[in-house]
Amino acid sequence: DQQVKQNSPSLSVQEGRISILNCDYTNSMFDYFLWYKKYPAEGPTFLISISSIKDKNEDGRFTVFLNKSAKHLSLHIVPSQPGDSAVYFCAASAKTDYGGSQGNLIFGKGTKLSVKP
Amino acid sequence: DAGVTQSPTHLIKTRGQHVTLRCSPISGHKSVSWYQQVLGQGPQFIFQYYEKEERGRGNFPDRFSARQFPNYSSELNVNALLLGDSALYLCASSLVPQGPYGYTFGSGTRLTVV
């Protein structure tokens, strides 16, 4: 049973336009969400994160939105650039009994973003 | 500064053999985690070690084991290899084990079991 779901395997966007990548989760114990970007033959690279106590976090061209009631988050990239073409993974971390976050991340299957010039 | 280094980068093994994968964390990082990424899936948590002790274990069979050394490097061992063990094995290091902050991944070891 997948706890983190990325239902779109791929997304194609024109350069300069907005890219929106979506992620749904089922575990209400998740307290921290992250987006990673992965190029072929490289490990995932951390992009941006958001705590469950927030609904938005912005870093340059990247913004993550969290809707806790819908158990949904999205990553917006504006404007999209050809160098953004990669696989994007949504990941989550759950609370522990003592109030911290667990060390292991639960990943979605990823969305392959293609930004066309 | 060197990032997380993993060796070897590629490996081909036969069913039934065992394999050892190695990981050197970023200098100063004391926690190492291992993930398995099968083609078309996201990375799946295998183990986390901190200060040479196991801090977490994912849903993997006992054929998978790991350890962390005094210099904080780590090994992942897989015995009695199956075809389904073919995957990219990723190592991630962080300063502390709690929370996902500051995880840095290596480029991975591509294991092919034939």
C-alpha cells in the first residue's frame, strides 16, 4: 500500500511556463515533506521541503504547497527551464512517538518532467 | 569537499552470490542510510545507522544486513542474491539521524543480478 503517491509518471512543459507536480499521501502521521530531483546516473538531490505546520514554502523558482485536509502537496516551478528536466520525487517523514521525525523517508514513484525549449 | 561516495558504481552478480556495497559519508556526518531503488519506483528505505548502531530498518529480508564503522563509513551486504535484488542502491548521509534534514545522497551502486 503506497503511502506517498505521484500519479503522473510524466509531465511535459514549455520553457518559461509553470510546471506543477502533484503528490498525495495517506499517512496522517507524516510531519515533513520533501521534494528531490534526480538526473540519470546521479543520486537524488534535495530541492525544497515543507513542515506540516505550514501550507507554503518558497525558494526562488520553486514553491511547495501543502493542503493537509486533502493530504495533497504540489511543487510549482516558475519559470520552467530546460535544465529542470529530471525525475522529481516527493518524499515524507513520519512523526515518532517522542515528537521528532523518523529518519527514514518514504518516497513516491516519481514524475519525469520534460521542459521543452 | 567530497560528497557521499559509493563503490563500486556498477556490479554484476550471479543468483545465489553475495555482494558488499560501500559508502563513505560526507566528512562530519555521523548517520548513514541505505535505500534501494528498483526501476520505475522511488527509493525504498533499507537501513539507517548512527554512531555505529542501527537506528532503523525497512521491510527487507534478513538477507540484507549492514554495519557502520568507527570512521562512519558503511557497508551494505546482501546474501543469496535474487534476480529481484537488481536495483540502484543509494546511500545517504546526514549529521544526525532524526528527521530528513540535510540528507545528501550518493550517486548509487547499480547492481545487476543475472
